[in-house]
Amino acid sequence: MFREISKEKAFDDILDQIIENIQNGTLKEGDALPAERSMADALGVSRPVLREVLRALELIGVIKSVQGGANYIAEDLESCLIGPLSILFRMNNSNALHAQQLRSALEQEAALLAAQNCTPLDAAELQLIIAQLDAAEDEKIRGNLDRKLHIKIGKMTGNSMIFSVMSASAQLTEMIISGIRTYIMQKDNSVSEVDEQHRRLVEAIVNHLPEQAERCMREHMDTVEKYVREIADQKRSDK
């Protein structure tokens, strides 16, 4: 799995080998890395040098360390951008609205690509989620289905970068404004409005209408942004 490296660029070479093993499937989500001593011996480096790389990967969410020293590849690599993105937003004094605006731009492109790429199986899965949303009454369940719908559309892009940053920005918005999905779904008249937006969005995607799907997603994201602004205004007035 690992080969001896040059001492001059030890950090970069160790990092490259770990990433290479993830990319080629040798290391999968949830897999344990070899013991530090074995791994250091294979790479021809000291354990402190190896730990620097492992610590860096832990900070960005690629690796999870557990008590006792075992290291594992994260089970949800799609979420590993949340930490770095959160730090970037804090450094730039960004807020939930900024995160939502980033998400909006990516979601619109995702809807366009999803409509281009939609397979019969994709269409069936999207329509099932819509049916479940129509049938569900519990707002927590509906919130999870809403999230599931957007995740599915993101994965249909076939672009892992769009999907990863989109997911990170969406989760960052929710971290900054806790319970935003529940708030939107409980707001007067917003349930039927959001449900109708979801239905039109899915209809455009399954019928391979990219521009229409993009417009539907833009309308939906504008609605979400309206409520993000509303919640932010309420928080400021409460202070």
C-alpha cells in the first residue's frame, strides 16, 4: 500500500500516497490505516513526520482518529470540506447569507447538469422522494427528505467538486442558522410553495429540460434566501 519516499519532500510524498490509495480504492471510506509504526517503516520516515500528515488530514476531515491511536478514513468524505470552508468563512467574516448565495449558484448548475444526465433510475428515485414528501406530515421527516432530494440532484451532476462544495455550503448554512429547514416548512404558506417548487424542479429534470430545471432551482433558492434573510433579521432584532 505504501512505498519508501524521499526525505526531502516527506510531507508532500506521504500525503500523495494516502490520496492515491483513496483514489484507486485501496483505501475506502471507513477503512483503518495501517498502524503508525508499520506505516512509518514502509514509508521510511519517523513517526512524528507521519503524524504531521495524519494530523493535517484529520483537521480537514479526511481522517478520523480514535482513542488509542487508530486512524480511519472518514466514512463521509463528501463532508470533509465543511471544516475548511467554515474556517474560510470565519476568516472573511462571512455569514449564513454568504453561504446560501454560494450554495444557490452551485445548486442551479447542479439542476442543469442533473437534467442533462438524468437516467430512468434517477428519475424513479427523484419521483419517489417527491411522493414521500407529499405523504409525510412530520416536519423532521420532511426536512430529511428535502435534504435527500438536493443530495440526489447534486450526485446526478457527475461532478464531485460541485457536489462537495454544494453539500458543504448547505450544511454550513444550517450550522450557522440551526433548524432553517424546519423554519421554512413551518412558515405560513411556505409548505405548499416549497412543495410546488420541488415538484416543478423534478418534473424539469426527469423530462431533460436543463434550462427549465435551472430556472426552477433559482426560484427555489430565492425562496430559501428570503427566509435566511428573515431569520438573520430576527436574530439581530433579538439582540
